[in-house]
Amino acid sequence: MGFENVEIYPSNFPEDLKKEDYTPQDYVLNTAIGKAQAVYEELKNKGEAENTIILAADTVVEIDGQIFEKPKDKQDQLKNLTYYR
């Protein structure tokens, strides 16, 4: 796309939205928006937000309406993989 001067800022947004309150699409959208807003606020506090484009994303696995995020540990990963089958 021709972007120059790209910098990556990890978000401090707590990924703790209540999954049961959202469709999988809305859950991912709202998490990504929260991440973008958190980065924007951090940059704004540093005086670095002007003329800045922020791109944020989130990824989950959805099976039969159930949302699976990144596993917390190897045991959680095994549980998820077993469910995916």
C-alpha cells in the first residue's frame, strides 16, 4: 500500500469483553476498536497523535457461535484443539 514510517504499538486494552453479550463479529469489532482507542489515547498523551493513522485488528476462532481466543496456556490450547475436532 506504500506506507512509510510505520510503527507498531501494542495496545494495553484489556481483552475482557463478555463474549455472551456479542456476536462473534461484533466481539472482534469491539475488541479492535478498543485496541485502537487505547493506542490513540497513549499517543495523544505523548503529543504524537496528530496526522496518525491507527490500524487495529483482533482474531478469534468461532465454532457454532462459541468464541475461542488465544489459549492461555498449553492445557487451554489442548482443550481448544480437542473441541475444534
